[in-house]
Amino acid sequence: MVSQPAISDLDRMLRPEEARAIIFSRLQALPSEAVALGDAAWRVLAHELVALENHPPFEASTMDGYAVVADDPSPWREIVGRQTAGHVEVFVVELGTAAWITTGAPLPQGATAVVPVEATELAEDHVIIRQERVEPGDNIRPVGVDLARGTVALTAGTIIGSAEIGVLAGLGIDPVTVVRKPRISVLSTGNELVEPRELPGPGQIRDSNRFSLISAAIEAGAEVVWAGHGPDDLGELRATLIVRIAESDVVITSGGVSMGDLDLIKPLLGELADVHFRRVLMKPGKPFNFATSSETLIFSLPGNPVSALVGFEIFVRPALRHMLGANVIDRPRLPVRLEAAVRPSDRIEFQRAVVRVADTGELVARPTGTQASSRLASLVGANALVEIPPGSAEIPAGARLEALMIGPLASF
Ligand code: AMP
Ligand code: MG
């Protein structure tokens, strides 16, 4: 028998911060796994990485030119050798001599500077240095200038982007130990749902949430191990949920959490898991059930497409990023100026908007039209959820509010 908080407690409307705190208190770190360097992009580094060698490992030229002794008074130098990248000759540069050197080639013994070829003139087996002063160290890349041995190259939780993967490659880290992706199942529920490639019959609609939520989960760094839709049938949903809970780190459902007698996810969660809350004081997405069953997290989102995606954005995405141990969990919040007046509701509202940089340099938010929670078009092209605080008085155009950036800034 799972212990349940009292019903009145479960149905209490939580503020989004309270709901987030409850979710975060239930999160467990995921184990790590080794992946080939080539597959490590956009994964989360599991451990701090200390450079075990200097990078670069040898003193090298940063120019094509001549390796010389810096404080040689004579401009005439006898050419005593050639040093090209990846090829090491053994010779010594001393006063009165120089060696041809290419970018990235190791500095020959005795040389203390490189003079770029543009500042020289070739005269048979000699080179004439046409540069007033040559200082020791000129055009030389010192050992360990990128990364000195023993220093932290990348911290645990680093998201491995293109620069980071380059650092890993440069330090010879292959395979790379990353945090395992959370394994996710996505179940959309509703008797009215048909597959996108099917022709809906009377009263039927195509299941869009499953595909929206799959994409959102992948973008958040998860691996979708199963996805499907099920009818509003207690037996079928129960059978599916039991297996999905057993085989997933996270189960995401859509639909069936409202007050109708076919809203079966709500009672089923009560039967199969520990329910922590059912309602959040926000718009859209007020019915939002969060439950756990041993290690598995269950997020049950409402069926309206915008409510489902906004609920994912506000709660599920940060939870997944936190489980992944990512250094950055939340999307940025930016101050924006409202382009048009808005009428707040009794709950915090996440208005879909396009935030752009205005001529004044300020960020301006333009809502994406009608904000009905069934209108997926309000999210299409939106790069922000503008937080409209609850209240009764109209918020005038020009007011400053916060926006959660869900996409890149627009610049038109
Ligand atoms: P529910 O939360 O189950 O009461 O559903 C609320 C609204 O969202 C209804 O109009 C449903 O038809 C619609 N809906 C539910 N699930 C989906 C889905 N997977 N894709 C698109 N719309 C859905
Ligand atoms: Mg339904």
C-alpha cells in the first residue's frame, strides 16, 4: 500500500515554485556511461576533467617565417634548417643563423623568436631580417598556454558543445564519461486520438502531444524508449503504465488529469504511485500531476497541446536537466517590455511571445495572438514565455516583465 497525502492536500493549488521544489526533492542523479568521443556532442560530462598533459605540448611557431635568436644584432642570417609542422629535424639555431619554420612546427633548439616571412627577404642561402626589434618569445606559442598540466579543463556537468568536444579531443579523451540520458516513456491518452497519418473520424483528432513531447524530451537531453497512445480505458491504461513505470526513469503522460469521469490518469496514479500534487496555480496547465513510484518519476500533463508543452517547459525540462547534472538547468530569464497591454488572471500566466531587440536596444515582447491553451499556433515561432503575474488590474503596454527564453532572440 502506497502512502498518500490527504486528498485535500493533493488538490491544493501549489505555486509553481512550490511545485518545482517538490519535484526537485524527488530527483536522483543518473549514473554515468562511456561513449565514443564522436557521440559525445551535447551530452553532459560526468566528472571534472583535469589536463594530464600540457596543451599545446611543445613550443611552436604561430607564424610561417624564420626561427631566430631574438637579440642577434646582425640582420643577415645563414639558413641552417627547415622545421615544418609535424616534422622534427635536429639542428641548432645560434647567433647569425635562422631556420625556416611553418605555423605549428616545434621551435628548433637555440631559437628564441620567430620573425614572420613578411618581415624578411631571401638572399640565396641567407635571410635578411627586415624588422627593427625582435623580442624573445615573439610569435611563439608557449607550452601549456591553452591548458597547463594539472589544471581543470572542464568541470563536471559541462554540456559538451563544439569547443568542449575539441578540448576533449585535444587531451586525448576518447571514450568520454557522460551522464546516462534519462529513459523516457511518453503516453498520450484519449479516446479521440488517432495517429497523425490516419484520417480522423467524427469527433476524433490526431495525437499531436506525443510528438511534441517526444521532441521536447529529446531536446532536453533524454532518450525516448517508448511512446504511444492509449484510450480512456482503465484496464488498458493500467497495463501500459505498469510496464512503462517499470522500464523508465521518467514517464510523461498527456490528457486525463481533469475532472471528467474519463479522466483516468488521476485515479490510476493514486493506485500505482505516490502522488505528490495535482494542481499548480498557473495558466495554462493548472491540472498537473506529479507522482513517483520507487525511482521513477511520473509527470502527467493536461491534454491541451499548449498546456502540455508549457507544463513540460516549466517543470519537466528543468527536472531532466537536473537529473543529468547539467551545469545550466534553466533557460535564461530576461527583462522585457510589453508591446501591448495585458489583462492578468488569478494565476501566473505564461504568455507565448516573440521577444526581439528593439531599435532602442531594449527587449520587447509581442504576444503571439490568442492565448487559448488548445491553440498550438500560439507556441509556433514563440521564443519566450512572458510571466504575467496574477492580479486584477490591466498591465499597460510598456510595462517591464520577465520572460523565460525558450528560443533564440529575434532581431527583426
Ligand atoms: P484532456 O486533458 O484529456 O481533458 O484533454 C483536453 C483537450 O486536449 C481535449 O480537447 C483533447 O481532445 C485535447 N487533447 C488531449 N490529448 C491530446 C493529444 N495527444 N494531442 C492533441 N490534443 C489532445
Ligand atoms: Mg482526455
